[in-house]
Amino acid sequence: MALDSQLLATLNPPQREAVTHGEGPLLILAGAGSGKTRVITFRIAHLLSEGVPAWNILAVTFTNKAAAEMRHRVDDLVGGTGRGVWISTFHSFCAQFLRVEARAVGLDPHYVIYDDGDQTQVLKEVLRELKLDEKKYKPNQVLNVISRAKDDLLDADSYAIHAMAQNDPFRQMVATLYSHYQKKMNKANALDFGDLIMRTTTALRDLQPLRAKYQARFRHVMVDEYQDTNHAQYLLAKNLVAPPKNLCVVGDDDQSIYSFRGADVRNILEYERDYSGAKVVKLEQNYRSTQPILTAAHNVISKNKYRKDKKLWTEKGDGQPVRFQEFADELQEAAFIARESARFLAEGRRRSDIAVFYRTNAQSRVLEDAFRRENIPYTLVGSVRFYERMEVKDVLAYLRVAVNPADSVAVKRIINVPTRGIGKTTIQALDMDAAARGVTFYQAAIDMAQNPETSAGARGNLNKFLDIIKALRSAVPTATASVMVQTVLESAGYWAFWEEQAGSDPEAAHRLDNLQELVNASKEFEESSEDKTVGTFLEKVSLASGLDVLKEDGGSVTLMTVHLAKGLEFPIVYVTGLEEGLFPIGESAFDEKELEEERRLAYVAITRAREHLMLTAASSRRIYGRSHWNVPSRFVTEAGLIEAPIHRPPPPPATPWGREPNVFSPAGGGAGARAPIGSFDPDEESSVATPANVSGAHPLRMGQRVRHPIFGEGKILDKSGAGENVKVTVLFDSGARKQILARYANFEPVV
């Protein structure tokens, strides 16, 4: 008991209350930075000191790293006496359970576990056997649907019944694929990750002797990150505990951000309903952040209706105020962040102290460019660097071949991308021929295409490719870099290929975003370079990639999406792209459930910061080659950093030639002009525009603020049509986005 008293003395009162709770269900609402891992490990140590045998305790979490840290901390607290505690991830626990209980659940104990790549190969075999097109039934998409079905404990037969009831042809076909896929898995004596959880949960649910055995074994069960559990994991935990239901769950509903993976925030919100009489302990003292950061976070998350009431506080006192700044465009936003990071480093900060968060991967490219210009090493977490992404490298390979067809590596990369019927056999034959005759791979392809002994089909496929390259090569002397990039996307059919997939494959949409970012990069290169040729552009890209090697001695600035930032903390944090339509993303603003998750994501981003936090937005962001006008995210307003709406002067007159300038010109310059980085005044805004007299005597221009008699004030984001058919898209301050026929709108300019 003496050891336990020493441990308890280091805890604050709510932590101590959670650690010393006795029998019965326990919900620990652990706010960000409140020491939840400390509480879990101390609770295990306390139970051991109270005489609970180690083998009667089970603790599960989501990552191997978290499980290893938990085991290490328990070992530090109680030494060898804690090594019998079962601490693991959900998947590891289930894998061990199924090994031990294989016979009882109808498994061969020597089963294998298939990873994502193995699963994809199995599904591709199914598609080939059923003669189905992989382009229509994308393996990744189908496997995602199957995984979500397993999260809901739906086997192939059950899923087929649901698909039939929904009268959804696509889901009915997925049900067929699911059935064939599972038969192949069973034949191979293989389980995927979804099987591990589903087979374990259904066994405990349906086999009473097995359930009784494990309920007797585990007198205390603890689940970390409970807000991230799916339906199967929720039932798994429920079936492991018998009265008095010693299930201790730790989590924070405000940090539930993984619904796309099957996580269900209702599991933690409804815990007290599921376990009547549950003890609830709130850990609200934050040991990470200063009070201004916590206040901004609370101001945002308190707008959610469906949450447990709690408010973080700290003894650290006041620190630096949370800042917000709106920039002219994403280039100025990125340049400012890189320059300010350089200032922090000059003041003695480490590079690893700084993190930059964004909502989508496509936003990283301008940030990477800005940090390279400042010669600041960075690490791109969870994703390859922009110029190393598959789709970007494919387009760059086309450009490399156009400039230098002797580049055999680039030729091999794109000869069958997109698929044009040039298979591995042909490529191997070309390789052998080139090596035997000492010619380039490209020349071997030309020769094979002209050889009458080559089959007509092979000649035709090769000539399709060679014609594309010939056209690109002829354009190189006169075309600028951006024209060449767009020509590749069009003539090679590369944009059309990914656009075709975008309706069914979420990853395709991200690839299209990245391809458009490459177009943007080539245009920005032209704006800043006297030599606008594709050869110089490729040289710039190659040198940029070479600077990405990081030195371990000084660390690097961290760039990552907000989703990947959960669980991390940094002294200095920038949260970028806080604009309506980007963060919150897309149409989530019009769906309460989705908006609440976006708000939780903003809360996670804010609470990663320890000392300095800055939120940024861009008035204009280039998307799909055009500058789109934005208003700051509602989350900035909710944080208390600005008042909504921001009133601005009316935009300048339309250009006399009636066309939009190619780039945003905050200085009011002509087409192609750009204000010097850092010159943007956040209290001023200029606009690109087209002349139109459509609402009384007032012309309507993109970026202009207007007042509608019904919908109130808003900002014009887009304009199309001409004369009496002009339509404008307006994002109103209420969050509503509407397209309105201008002649009936009765807009008034807001000045």
C-alpha cells in the first residue's frame, strides 16, 4: 500500500478518483492533454496493488505504439508484477484469441493474416473470374465496403440480404464479390483485419461457454480511445465483461474524427445508457497548452450539440494570444508561415518544435515550395512528398520523355499509363531487344512498332503511345511549362482516366487535386522565371526533390493533415486553409453530423499547440486552374478571433477587355501581376471581375460582398453566363451556398 500511496500523491483529484474507482463501469472523459495514458497505467498499478492478479486485467488500444508505451509505463510503475497484464491492440488481442480458440470457432489454428496487398490480389482474382471490369469495380473501393460491412458484423450472406432490401444494384454486385472473396479467403485459411474482429466478437456473442470463460478470466477490462471504436469493437468489449461490469473506457468524444473508418461517436456518448450506474470522471486539467489556446478550442467545440459537457483549463496561465490572419492567396499564406518559421528558428527554436496542419493532402505542395525557398528542412508525415506522388511522377515522366526520349526509366514508367494494352511481355521483349542491339528503350519501341512481324494489335498499341510522344516532342520548342503539363493531361488521356474513376473511388479525387496542383505549380514557375520552358521546369523540380533529404541532428518542420496530427503536440502550430468549403470541407456545412465532425477536427488541430497557435486562410485559392474566392471558416469566428462577417471595400472596376486576369492581383495590377509577398493588407481586398450590369445600377463581381433581401449578406464566389442569363454563386454568412439568376436577385452591394 505504501507504494500505491506514493503513486496516488502525484495525481490531481479527478485523476485519483478515476484511478481508485472500485467495482462497476467507469467512463473517463479525458480531454486533450489531460494525462489519459497516465491514468490508465496508474489504474492498472492500483488494481495490482489492491491484489487483483495481473492475468485478470485486459487493456486494449488502437496502435502498437500506444500499447508498447502502456506496457513500458506499467513496468516502470510496478516492475515485473505487471508483466502478466494483457495489454495489446484490438487486432492483436483477437488474433491471439482465435489462435487459442480456433477449434471452438471452426478455424484451423494455422491460419494466415492477409494485409491490404494480399486482399487486393484476392479480389482482383475474383473480378477476373467473374469477368468484371476493375475500372468499374475498383478493388480498393469494394474492399472498403466489405470492411465496413464486417465492422457492422455483416457476413457475406447478411450483407447480400441488406443489399437486396435496399434495391441497390452496385451493392448487390458488391455482395456477390464479397461472397466469392470470402470463399477464397476461407479456402486459403486466411483472415483479413475485419475478420479478426468480427470472428472474435461473434464467437463471444454466440458461444455462451466461450463468453463465460473469458468473462471469468478478465475481471477488469480497459479500452483506450473509446470514441474511435466501431460497432464490432463496441460489442467485443461488451461481451468480455460480466456483472459488476468492470469496463473502464477512456476517451474524448470531442476528438472523434474517424467516422470514415467506421468509428461511431455514439459508443462513448451513450455509454451511460448502455451501462447504468456508470461512474463518470472528467479530466479537464490540461498539461499541454496555454489558456488562450484552450479558450479558443472550447469556443469552437462548444458549438457542437452532441457532446459531453466539459471544459479544459490549465495552471500554466496566460501565454501568447491565438492569432488569425487572412492572406491574398495560398502562396502568400505559405510564404508567411515559412518566413515566420525561419524567425522562430533564428530565435533558437528547434525545427521539430514547428508543425503545419492542413485539411487535404493537396495543400502541402505550396507549403513544401515555401519551406524549400527558406532552406528549412521539413518532413511530410503520412504521405509522399508532392513531386514523388504517383500521379505527379507519371506526368513528369511524360515531360521527361518529351524532352529526352533516351530517358528509358521514364519511358518504361509511362508506356502503359494509362493502360493502353502494352503488357509485361511486350515490355520485357523491348528491354531484351534494346540491350541486345545497344539502343534506347524508346528506339526499340519505334522499331517494334514498324516491324511487320509484330502482331497488328501490338503495333497498334505501341503506335498510340509513340504518337503521343511525337506530338509532345514537337511542342517542346515553343510551349511553356504549364501548356506542356496540360497537354500531357489531355493528349495522354491521363486526366480523363482519373476523372472517370472519381465517381466511385475517393482516392481518384485526391489524385485529380494533385494533378491540378501540378498545373498550378507550373504556372507559378512561369510567373517567377524568365525561362518558362519545360526543360527548366523539370530541372527546378529535380533540384527541389534533392533538397528534401533531412538531417537528423536538427530535426525538421512537420507538415501533415489534421487527421494524422491526433495524439501529437508541438510548441508552435499553424493551422492553414481555414476557409468555408475547405475546412469545413465540401458540403459538410449543410449536414449537421458531418459539420460536427469537422468541428471536432478543428478542435483536435487547435489542441495540438502548446505555446503558439496561428490560424490562417486565403481570400483566393487556386483550384482547378482558377482562383476561387473564399470567406474565412466559421471555426475562426467561433474561436473568437474575428467577427462575422468581415466587411470589405467593393472590388475595383472590371478589366476593360472583359476577361478575368490569370492571377489574383491584390495590388490591382494587370493580367499576370502579383503583389510582392507580404504586402497584403488583411483589411483590403481586390477582385478579378467581368463587367455585368445585372442588378440595378451595380455591377456584380467575383469576390464582392452583397446583400440579398431574403438570404442576407454573403460573398460572390463564381459567375457564369452572359446578359440576362448571368448566374452568380453566393456563399451567404449563414453558411448557405446558392446559385441565383442575377437579374432577379435584387442584390445590394455591401460597402
